[in-house]
Amino acid sequence: MNTGDQGVPAPRYPAGGQIYGSPSPQPGADESGRPAPAPRSAPPPVPVSAAPVSASPVSGNPVSPADAPSGPDEHVSRETPGRDEDDPPLAMEALRAVQILNPSGEITMPRPDHPRVLCVANQKGGVGKTTTTVNLAVALALHGNRVLVVDLDPQGNASTGLNVPHHAGVPDVYDCLIDNVPLSEVAQPVEGIPNLWCVPATIDLAGAEIELVSVVARESRLARAIAAHPEQFDYVFIDCPPSLGLLTVNALCAAQEVLIPIQCEYYALEGLNQLINNINLVRQHLNPTLDVSTILLTMYDRRTRLADAVEQDVRNHFGTKVLNAVIPRNVRVSEAPSYGQSVMTYDPGSRGATSYFEAALEIAMRGVNTGGTA
């Protein structure tokens, strides 16, 4: 048996597994004295650096040959987002973050020549009304506009997203509607965002629908409160509850424009016709200047054909009222409220922040180009 340079016997590989033999009494012979067969030479080890390694087309991380796709499944699923879309280079992300946060104040969005009051309404819940209100308001305020957010939803989610106290006992929009408290005594500045104020909503607002029934001029209470505010704002966003009750009617009477967020799913379209009918009724009897000026598509999932079909239906029906900017599904948008922030400040380089920034810029530009109405 060939013992090699060091005199160590070569291993034997019986059927039961790998077993290393004991030293032979005579070189070149086994225990019985018969010549041992020449061992098979093992293939030389492949250096780690020489092993073929490819990069993943999705994450860019190294993929070993065993993990690399081959054969008919070699392509990447169309449901898997590409690196350029979901994982942009750090330099591009940092550039977008600086543009959105605008720390120097040099980047400004055009200001309208008169205050624009927008009612963000949709009787279906979960379509992104509050998220849209908060992020559009923050985006405009960070770029030179004076913005007021009126939280008209008893859940108080817009107040949470702007980190404004709205526990029981805090002066809120209920006091303005029921007790005629001036809006200036209720509005609170939003910490960390210049030029942004919020009128919070507490749980007391849940009883306002019933109490307003017997109040004189119940539909115009909010309109009078906003008109009497001494401050001049460029934008007033009213976040409506997911219903078509008196609170939403108050918002429609106070607003000049309606912004409708539409989730890119079938159920979001189903109730849209009823909302448009109610808006037309308010226009005919209470607020003749009311106009559905802006449609924003939210929660767009590019991996599904349904989202594309809903988008096409909405654009065919509403035409130029639909913003070109579309808000995608993005986990950063959902995470931000748990930290009391908008996505614009929580993760300014994310796709969600970029999309809302583009939507805010488009609303500002449309307002200037059409004389104040987007």
C-alpha cells in the first residue's frame, strides 16, 4: 500500500461508510500479508476562491452553484420585485431623502394664490384616507406651504400620525362643532414640522353625529369655524370618517375640493358611485362650489393584474382628475404611524415617501396651473 510521504496509511471505504484502517505490519501488504490494492486517489480540494459564485439577480447577494437556479425555472418570478425598484443604491436613496426632508429649505413647492380646502373622503374604510392626509400635508409643509390638518374622524388616526395629543380632555374639533370654540384655540403645532398645524379629534367626537342633529345650521358648523380662523393657510386638509354621516357632510360643506383615495381593489370601486352621488347632492343644495378635483390611487400592487385593471378603469372614468403619481404598497408607510410619524420623516428614502412627495408636488402644480383647483 502506498503510504505517502508521511507514512500514513491511505483510508479504506467499505460499504458501511468511511473507516480509517490501523497501521499495517508490512508496507505494501494487508494484515494477511497479501498485497493491498492501490487506493483511489481523491480529487484535489477546490479552493474556496475558485468555486464559481454568481450574484442573485434580486438581492445581489452571492449564490452558490447548488442554490443557483437552472433549467426551466431559471427565470425570476414576475412577482419578485427587482433590485432597482425595492433596494435602490444607497446614494440614490440618500439623494431622495435630502430632497424630501428639505433641511435647507431651498426646495419649495408652488403656493396657491388663495387657500385651498380639500376634503379627503371615501366611505369605504382602509383605502388610505388618513395616510394620504398626513403624508400630503407633511410633504407640502416641508416645502414652504402653510398647512392645517383637521382630524374629523373619531378614531383620531391623523392626530396619531402627526404625534399630536388627542386623549380625553384635550380641546379638539368636537368643541368647535358643538360649543363654537374658535379653531385657533384648538389647533396645535406639529412638532418637528414647520408650517404644519393639526386640529385633533378625541373620542368625544363619536357623539357629535347625534348632537348635531338638533343644532341650527348643522351642516355648516365646520365651514364657519375654518372661515373664522385668523391664520391664513395655503392648504387645509380635512380627514373624514369612513361614512357618509353628518361629519362627512360638514367636511363637504367646508371644502372647495374633494380628494378621493381609491384602493386598487374591486371593493373600493363598488361604493364609489354612492360617494359621487352624495357629493352631487351636497353641491346642489349646500355647497355649489364643491368639485371632485383629485383622485389618488393607493395600495397599488404591481404584481397583480387586478391592480392594473382597477387603475385603467379609474383613469378611463375620471380622466385627468386622476394623479399620475400612484401610491404603492410599502411596509414603511404602515410602520410610520407606530412611531408617531409620517413616512416622509420616518423613512424619506423609501418608495412610499417618494410616491407621496410626487403626489403632493403634482397637486401643488395643478393648483397653480388651473388657478387654485387641481
